[in-house]
Amino acid sequence: MVVVAVAAAFATLSAQAPRHSVGRPPTPEEMRDLGSAIAPDGTGLPDGSGTVGAGRELFAAQCARCHGPDGEGDVGARLVGGEGTLATPRPLKTVGSFWPYATTLWDYVNRAMPFDRPGLLEPSEVYAAVAYVLNLNGIIDEDLVIDAKSLPNVKMPNRDGFLADPRPDVR
Amino acid sequence: MKHVRIRPNRRQLLQMGAAVGGSLVAGREALTLAATPRSLGEPVGPYGERSPFETSVRWRRQSQTSETGASFTPIQDSVGILTPSALHYERHHAGIPPIDPATHRVIIHGMVDRPLSLSMDDIRRLPSVTRILALECGGNSAGEWRARGGADVQRSHGLLSGSEWTGVPLSLLLAEVGVRSDASWIIAEGGDACRMMRSIPLAKAMEDSLLAYGQNGEAMRPAQGYPLRLLNPGWEGNTSVKWLRSLKVTDQPYMARDETSKYSDLMADGTTRLFTYAMEAKSVITFPSGGQTLPARGLCELTGLAWSGLGRIERVEVTTDGGRTWVDAELQEPRLPQALTRFRLPWRFDGQEARIASRAVDSTGYVQPTRQALIAVRGMNSIYHYNGIKVWQVRADGSVTNAEA
């Protein structure tokens, strides 16, 4: 019922003409400056590609000082391990054990890493870093090339572990 | 930037200190001083500061880097339902960006008929609304799951603040851009170094989301998102993306790192709840609370805060006997939906040990659960959305501790 009402509201909305005539269309530079946000179906992923081997080198140069040489964590979060721990009293949530979508890894590394210099990496470097972290977790083979086509098809181990919010659930 | 500091001189401080001291001796001294010539006070000034005797500050939790840190509001010292902007809790993931409002823009794009780039002047020209709202971090009281909530209410519940917010309804701007009928989500991005991103259902945006620029009578503080933030009433603080620079209308959530890896709720069976946005009803006694000592036996005013992301606070009950009996506390008016509500109850402390707690009921009929009831359903790994009843132990000597520790 709510869904129907909301959908009706949207239909009316888009039919409306602007009333306040504020602002202006964004410029191409502004749109470029926004960068891409990546959807789980791969929408937004740019051209380029990366291999596990290239990622290993990049990780050593750009990530290891905070995440440890093997992603074991330091100032930055631990990026490997934890499979089989989610239902235990000491869950270890990492990219490998917890994250539902590999596209999220691309999006996050691209937008926020390296922590002290976000925006430093070229798209192919982000693909490479992502390939390496996925390989560290045993999710992809050494020879899989990661790009806009292959990344959305990477099945994360905990993909089916996420459910909708059932609250109120406690009486 | 030049700051004009208003400092009492040394002699004034001594005089005020003597007056505040309160003992009989100090009182007599103050009387004597009053007979001596008085000195002039400080002149008027451009931007006020609180009394130098007021020292309540935010507590900063230790974190791996200072830019990803959190600081907690000293709610044990707060009165009424508003938090001074300078004491509003902070939670940043990549520090506070220094944004010049003259150059800041927010871009609304994606599945819309007319993408828009708006300056702060554009935003301020639009019809505005003002609302008093509570803001609570999704991870507030996270330590309570494992009964490691900290010794005092600032540490256990201080990722909570109340402000008056002013801004433009997001629904108004969505009408301006013309949302396509097959759209269903909005991806919000901040202008901080990590470009904080969250997916917001379009239904929420149409209902009550604001693009806020004002807080407590002035421009919001840099730590709160200056010059512009998204504000989702009743929802976990992280969804109210600060330093807002982009709203992309889409037909799917983007599964951002901060809604999958973080701000999702892991259950005991290993499954995880996604998009747990709302903050359910919760309350806590702020006086007497952990770390405080009751000044004397006899009558005192027990007080605290209650709030619900889903509506208005209808009732707060208080127990002083460990849950055997409950009485209704008085609720401060106005009781606003999704805002802090202060409760008060006169209580006689007679030098006996007491276990005290509060329980909130909101306008949906939801009753704040016990910690045990929460854990029975969700386990102890959830981290987020802890809203269990908080018990304080009052000792015979009047000192108060965390009963669960």
C-alpha cells in the first residue's frame, strides 16, 4: 500500500515543472569532478583492468604500510581471513569473510584509499589493488583479469548472508 | 582567523572562585570582599564563550587515526533537550574538510529530468523548515552488547545529541529536478576526503529528509557538515551524510562500504541485517549516573533523556528497585517526534543500595527492551542499534556505577 502511494507521488512529481528555478545544469567539469559511484551490477565502472600480479606490487607500495604486507591489518583494517567466524562469539569481518559485493571494494578503494591520499590511484591501479585483495582472500585465481566485465561477476563468499531489516523484532 | 578571547582577569577569577566555593569560610570571605571596591567586568564581545568555570567537554575515544575518530557528548551535564553545537558528538571517517561555502555546490543528478547544480545561495533562497531532532550514531552504546559500555553515561550513550536544524526539504528539490518514475533510491555523497557514501530509499527522501545548513540558530559547525548536510530524521547518524556534494537518483542501492562492511547488523546465526536505518526508542538516566556521587541523602531530582527515531516519546517509566516496580516520570514539553525528550522524577535517596533504570515507550507502542531481551533475539555481535534498558547501581555511600560492568 505504501509502495503504491509512494509510486503515485513520484509519478506526479516528475510530471511537475520546476517551481523555484534555482541553480543551473551541472557543467561537464563538475560531473567529472564527482567521480564515479559504483553500483553492484557494475554501473559506473570505468575502462581499464588489473591483474593480481600488478596488484601485489601496488599493494606493497601504496597499502602495506597501513594494512600490513599481507593485508593482516595495522593502522588500517585487516583485509583478509575470518571465513567461518561470523556465527561465532568472535566474528572477524573482512573483505573476504563479510563483504557481499566485490564492486564495493572497487568503489571504496577508489573513493577513500590510500587513506591519507584518496584519489591518487588510476582506474587500472584500483582494478589491480582489488584483484590482489580478492586473491589474498582466495576468492579469485591468480590469472583472472579484473575489469568492468569480470568484477560484478565475482561471487563473494558472504553474498547471501545479508537480509532485510525485520524490526521491530524484540518484545 | 582572529579569536577574541574573553577571559576574566586573575582577581575576578579569585573572587568568583570564592563565591562558588560555597563553604561557610568562603562565604564570609566573599562578604568581606563585597565591601571592598569592585572592579569592572569584561566589555561586550563579538562571539561569546561559556564561563571559565564550565569545563564539561566531549570525550574522545581512542582510534587508529584521529581522522576516523569519534567524540562523545557529555550528556550527564546537559540540561533540557538541546546540545550546544560545540558539544555535539562527532563521528568522522576521514577528518573535517575545510569547505568555503562560496564555492560549495551540491549536484542532483542521475534518473532525473533536469539535473541541477546548486550553490549555497541557491539553497538558502528556497523555502526552509526548522525541526528539533535527536541525532544518534548507529554505533551509540555499542559496548553495551558485551556489557563493556564504559563507566559513565557519556561513554555509554554520548554518541547522541539534540539540535534545532534548519534546511530545505529534499522532496522540494526532487520536484525541481523531476524524478523519473522508475527511480527508487538516492545515493548521497559527502565532500570529505573519503567521500562518504550512503544509499537512501527515495521514500525517505520524499517523507522528511532535509538538506540542512542551520543548527541551533547559526550555520552548522564544520564538524557537523558545514556548509550543507543531509539530515534523515530518526535514522542512524551516518546516513545524514555531511559536507553533502552529490545526490544521485538511481533504481538500486549502491551497497557502499559504509552500509555493508559497516553500519550493518551481524546476528548470532551469522546472517547480517542490511539497511537498518531507524533508531528505535531508547532512554537513559543521566542523573544519577555512572561516576557521579549523590551529594546527600534526601530528596533529589532524577533525570534523563528519551528518544525514538520512529515517533514521539509517550511515556518513560523509572525503577529504583532493580525493576520490581516502575513509576511514570514527568515528561518535559513539548515532546517532539524524533527529538530528545527530557524526563524527571523526584526521588528520595535514603542511603540504601539501589538499582535504577528508565524504560521508554514511543507513539508506535514500542517498549524499550531489556539488554537480555535484545541479546536473546540478536546475539552480541550486532555492534549497531543497541537500545536496551540501562541500569545504574547507586551504592550506600551515594556513589554510582555501571551495574552491568
